[in-house]
Amino acid sequence: MTTTSYLAAAPVVRRVRGYFAPVNRTGSQGGSGLPVEFDAAAMGGFGLDAPPAPWVSLGWIRDFARVSGSKVGTVMTGVPAGLLEQVRETVEAEVRFHFLSWTKLTMALATGSQHMNLLVLAVGAGLAGDGGTAAAAVSMQSGATATVLPMAGVDAAKFTAGQMVAVDVDYAGQVGFVGTPVAGAYVRAGVTDVDYVRRVTFNVARVALVATTGAAGLTLAEALPGGAPVTTGAGAMKVQALSGFVDREGGSFFQEWSGLFVLEGGQGERIFFYYPRLQSLGGAVEATASLDGKRGGTLERVMLSGAFRALPVTDGLDGERVVCYRSFLPAAGSLI
């Protein structure tokens, strides 16, 4: 008779995959935003290159480190005092890692405040660190979708294939969180720039095709994160070209996202670290890694450094306050 031996060896992984999803800042959970849920039992088998909506893949990350900042205290009783029990005094945690790519989202996550679009300047505009006066925004016609932006031919001619565009509303004195579909800033008062919302919006995409005759408009290379834009009424959105991105050291606004980090073992097992609420910790920092294996070499990779503080949520199961869920899905046939 033969028997099969199953070993519960520690998982062997290559790197960590990172995913983020926007917290609903205008929602409410005890006065905080509403995080995006992740249930490992129902969603843990997703393809790493195709995360479930609204999670967005950040690709591979390196030097992933998570630190528990929770503190435990004691309750003493009697004379002389003796230890009666332990209590959890604070619940907090931090996550740190390096992004291996520069994108709008990774730049936004790695900075501590607003992340802005560098709108194409108007002719003769003055200069500014976060972009001067922008060329006028263009209105869209009815029938817009997440990938097709119909407009007059003369307006479409103002754009070129390969250009990036921002699509959002005019700033008209509104206060609070602004930006579609993710809150890109919090406005208290005093903003006078009509293009401010489009400066901070995450509703951006790259133009694949420009048509100036017939069904004139822009065809986008990827769908707008905010879906089909509104083209009529008070909430009508407009389109502006942008050339890049900029963030600032300082400011009072904090990015907030739900975070998910996945380690996949060589046998197919998976470890998940799910943080319902993560806010940027500190300011923008970069790290470098030599590509030729030498200290002070001629080629270096410049990486964005992400540092985040986990904020607590109330678990509906039993009312406990938590900052992170760690889940493990064993490999098929492994010892449990």
C-alpha cells in the first residue's frame, strides 16, 4: 500500500501584485468614506491581469513591507498590582513599497496631496508650477460613450491622435470633494480657475483617432474611468488636452483608496492583504535601483515610493474596528 505525503511548506513567491480601488469619499461609515469590499472567498480566484471591477491593477511592486502599529496595554488590579488582562489601546498599520511603473494612478498614490493634469496651455499664457491658463475646454455633443466623444468638426480638429485628454465639468464654485469618478481634491473656497476640476480629475484617456468630418469627434484608446460622460444640463462635461501630470509637496488633501496586495505561490496558493482604507503617508519620494549591478552605475531605475497609513473600518460581522484582512487560499491538495 502506498500513501501520499502532503507538505504544508511556506509559499514561495516571486513578487507582490498591487491593486487599488477608489474609496467613496462622500459616503459615510462612521463619518469616513465607504471602502471597496474584497471577499477572498468569492473573489480570490480572479486572474491577476484581470481584477474584478472597480479594482485597478498597479502591476508588480517591490520591497513590499507592512508594519503593525497597534499597541497593547494592560489592566492591573490588586495590591500589590497584578496583571488582570490585556487591552488593545490603538489600532493602526502602515504599508510601504516601490512602484515599478510611472502612471497617473501610481503618481497619485505615491504623493501625499492633489495630483494634477498638466493641461495644454492657451496661446500666450503665463507660466505656473502646476500649469498656467489652459486652452479653452471643448463641449461634446449628445451620444457620447466611454470611448467615443462626439463634437463639432472644428472642435475635433483641435486635438491630435496620441494626445491625452481630461473629461470633466467646469468648476462653478462648488465646495467639497470634486472629480470624476474619484475625488481628486477637496475644495473649501477661493478657487477661481474654471478648469480646476479637469486639472484634478482622474477621468483621463488617450486619443486613438480624430474625425473632423462625418461623425466628428474623438475615439479613445481606452474607456474613460468615469464611463459615458454627461453632455447636457448643469453637469455637462467638457474635454481638454493634457501633456502630462504634476503633483506638489504640501497641501492639506490626502489621497484615500482601498488597497489589495496579492502573493501567489508556486503551487497556486494565494495570500491576500486587503486594506479597506489607505491614505498617503508623507510626501512624494523616489528611490533608485542600479541596472548594471554596480553602486553609482551609469544606469538607474527611478521608482516611485509608496507609503500609506491604514485607517480603521467597523466590521459589520461583530462591530470590531480593524485596519487589514489577511486571507490565505491553500493550494489544491495541500495539508491544512
